[in-house]
Amino acid sequence: MEMSLFDNLALGFQTAVSLQNLAYCFIGVFIGTLVGVLPGIGPLAAIAMLLPATFTLPPVGALIMLAGIYYGTQYGGSTTAILVNLPGESASVVTCMDGYQMAKNGRAGPALAIAAVGSFFAGTVCTMLIAVAGPPLAEIALKFGAPEYFSLMAMGLIASAVLASGSMLKAIAMIFLGLLFGIVGTDVNSGMSRFTFGASGLADGLSFVVVAMGLFGFGEILANLEKGQDAKGRDLLTKKIEHLYPTWQDIKVSAGSIVRGTSIGAFFGTLPGAGPTISAFSSYALEKKMAKNPEQFGKGAIQGVAGPESANNAAAQCAFIPTLTLGIPGSGTMALMLGALTIQGIAPGPQVMTQRPDLFWGLIASMWIGNALLVILNLPLIGLWVKLLSVPYRLLFPAITVFMAIGVYSVNNLDLDIYMTVFFGLMGYLFLKLKCEPAPLILAFVLGPLMEENLRRALLISRGDPTVFITRPISATFLALTVLLLVIMLAPSFRKKRDLAYQEPAAS
């Protein structure tokens, strides 16, 4: 086993350190940092916008670049949260609270450095976890039949609703909407058209790029334009950042927070629908409860930066475990990753590890390189990132919109795709207004056709006997857990705790 792991990692590094893949890794983490710095875009919108650009890339390079964008945003978000009190993406909201106070107290350097150290430690630990946990999980998953896959996907979707922020009823409604969008197109078994309304462009189903880019790209742009976010009124930190390195005392105080944050992030990262945001909020709540002087939180406590920053990076990287080993995306971003794999002609799931070991292990090795690149990139370029924040949104968004429109059209060369993107963009904007989280929808959209395929295959094999799902032990276990999740979901005490997990830091 150990020898096999080292052999696999050697193959991974051999793949990742090729000049081409190093370039893709650098581009990914650079764009990720840039996206993290600019408020209101976030990893989902960025990956959705860049999906068309990856079609012409080799599969390994495309995945390395998209992964770099994802965990790079977690780093970038902390820079602006600390220096400007503006969270680049949702997981950095918690970092604003103590990070910005530290910056105001003249301790921006140590805050940025401890965020980078915590993120690097969490990234390294979780990359090792993927390398160790991946092969045994994939081996188990290879024994799964159609009933097991259907039950696992059903559990994943319900879990994403339980752990999504906001109303659980809305999250379930989004899942059903995603499943409905997933069945548009030609039925594989009968060859009949379903919900195409006579449009030949919909015969192959709704384009994944169109749905993702509309919901997360155009939807976010419309919401940000409405807010009128601009460079004016931003409390830019004008002081020169000095003493970049944390003191020995800072490291001593933060060490426990970094380890605890990494553990929390690793746990939530592997759960469907949890992701970096709930990890960061939970870490902050725990650090505040464990602190000797909890009154310091919100006034510049370094633990309030170290814990959440480690947690959100750990969650971002551990989300790759169910995605790569089981083919079950744990979040909207991971659903986009699966979409990118499918577009490249690779069937997601445990067979990826056996059929394309260069892709799996190359991605893991690139995460180590990417984490190191992020530390090197972030600290010296702080001045550049702050200057970027002075660019008015009215100049930024037209450029992004044009690139997105070109990207959408270039996939199938269809006018219909542009109109559909605008339709999903308006829908994404409406969801934001109604406080409906669109991530469960994209998750259901990706898993829907796979669920339908496995449901029909299971019923065909069992000659129409639905008890096949409860007579097979693994499938029955997943369904029992799904029912348990639904029961927990209805429990008032759980709902109260769940809402508190998202609100507690805001109340500090």
C-alpha cells in the first residue's frame, strides 16, 4: 500500500511538473487569487465563465487550472477581507471581523501572513488526505451497482439541501428544479424528445456551460450592478504594510486554531453541500468558545483569522474526495468540475483513478505545487491586489460580459445558447433576490441524468421490482441515511442550530 502510494505520487509529480501543467497551475492560482480579491464574483462564477476556454486544453491541464482557480479564490478572498473589509467571496466574510481590525491596529502584515500559513498548512494536510483516502474509497465504489449509485446520489442531494444556507424548503425546491432541467433533451431509451418545445438546439439537452454561466456569471453581475458597488466609499488601507512576518507569540497562539480549523474544514469538505462557508463560520464559533479572552474577538484576535482561513481552505480541497472517487460532487463548484470532465469525454467516478491515473495523481501533485505558489504569489503582490480594488465596476463588468458571451457562443456556435444564457442569468438574479441558493440546482442538474440512468438500469435488471433498492445492503444503508437526514431536517432544534451556525459570527 505505502509503496503503491509513493509510486502514484511519483507519477503525479512527474505529470504536474511538466512545463505545460506548471503553467496551467500558475494561471489557475493567479486567476483564483484575482477572483478572490474582486468582491462579488466568487469561484462558481469564475469557473463557469472559464469553462469554454478549457475545451481546447488537454484534460489534465484543464482540471489543474480549474482546481487552481477554486482553491486560489480562498486565498484571494482573505487579502481584501483583511485590508479593505470586503470579503472577496462568502467564505471570507468571517475573516473581515478580526482581520480588518488587525489591519486598523497596524497588524495587517501578521494577519495576512498567518492567513497564508494557515491556508498552506490546511491545503497540504488535505491534499495528503485525498492521496491516502482516494484509492480505498474508489475501490469500494467500483463494487457499486446501479441501485447503490442511485441511493448514494439521492443521499448527496438531500445532504446538500440540509447543509445549504437559507431555507431548506427553498433548497429542496432548487433540487427539483435542477432535476427537471436535467431531463430536457432526447430520452436515451425511447429516442423521444422531452421538454424541447420543438427547438432542435435543445435535442442534446440544456448545455451545462449555458446553465452554469447564466446562473452564476450573469446572475452575479446583475446583482452587483444593482448594488452599485464601486471604488468610491471603499475604506482602502493607505498605510504601508510593515512587519509582514508574525511574531513567535502569534504563531504560538494561532497553531491550535490552524489545526482545529483544518480538522473542521476537512470534515465539512467531504460532506455534500457543506463547503468552505459553513466551515469558516463553524471554526470561528469554536475558536470564540475555546478562547481564554472571547471578548477580544471582533477587535483583532489573530485566532479569528487563523481558524476560519484554515477551515475554508481545508474544505475547498477535501471537496475533491467525493468528487474524484465517487463521481458525486459535494458542491456547485465541484459540479462544474465534473461538468468539465464530462466535456473532455471522461466519465466521472471511481474508474477515473484506474483508467486515468495521470489525471488523478497529477491533480493531487499540482495542489501541493499550487499551495506553495499561492504563498509566493500572495504576500509580495499585496499592493497590486489593493490597486485592483480601485478599478470601477462599471468598467469591469462590460468586459466580463463580452468574454462570457464569446465563450458561450464558441461552444456550439448557436444563437439559442446566448438567449438561454440570458434567460438563466435573469433566473439567477431572481434566485438571489428571493434568497434561493442556486448551488443545489446545479448539483441536481449534473446528477439528475445520472440518477435517472441508474434508476432505470436498476429497475431493468430487477425486472421492475422496486425492492431492489432496499434488499441490497449498501443501497439500503444510503436510503436509510437519506430518510434520517429528512427527519433531522424537520427537527426544529436542528434548524435552530443550523441557522445559528451561519449567524453567530455576524452577531459578534
